[in-house]
Amino acid sequence: MGHQFHQQIQRHQATDGVLNLFRKANHDLNFVHHSLEKEFQTLYPDNANPMKLVSRIKKIQEDISTLKGQCQDLLAAKQDLIDKAQRTLVENRNLVQRMQASVGIPLTGEDDEAFTNFQQIIEEWTMQVRSKIGDEKHDADSGDLNKLLFSAIVQSN
């Protein structure tokens, strides 16, 4: 039993030595950190302090990753809204035309002009998305358009 007790004391002493070494290292690092901070404060104005710039860069990098996710959600919602609006407007236009034809009301050119303008806006949106990545030949459906636009925005940043 005496031998085991002696080994436990040695282990505790070795552990204590390692803990003391870590405490000293932590104290030394804190001292260096504070010394650098004071030196930078005297050498640099606030907007050029390297320590503050590094801190701001880290914060901005965190914000960018958050914003990328929010941007993707926003673009998905925008594309979904465009798809639903297009589908609803086309269905309603066809329904109104069928109703007009069934009751004998002549079709006017006004709704065709408005519909043509609407289709042109949708086509411009599609071309804008495709031109962001230079993929004019890609036959994108609405989900792909959203992904293309998002990837173009993220790659350009």
C-alpha cells in the first residue's frame, strides 16, 4: 500500500506541475496581449488599430455567412413569388378569355398588351439571372434561376 500512495503523490505533483505551467503560460499570454493592446492604442488611431481591425474582420466574416443564408432565403421567396404570380396571372387570363368567349364578348388588345409586358418583365428577370453567370444557354426552371442568381451574387463577393 505504501508504494501505491507514493505513486499517487507523484502523479498529483506531476499534474500540479503541468497546471502551474499552463497558468504561467496563460498569464504570460495575457500580459503580452495587454502590452500589445496598450502599444497599439498609443501608436495607431482607433480606426487603424490592427487588433481592432482583426476583431472587425472576424465579425464581418461571421455576418457575411449569416447574410448569405438570409440572401438565399430571400431569393428563394422572390422566385417563388414570381412563379406563383406568373402561374396565377396566366391561369386567370385564360379563364377570363374563356368566359368572354362563352358569353360572346369580343377580346380586346389591352389585356394582350399587359400580358406581353408581364412576359417581357419575366424574360428580362430570367436573362438578368443567366447573364450574372454567363450561362445564356442554360434552360433554367424557376428553382434553377434562384440557385443561379444566388451563386452569381455569392461568387461576385
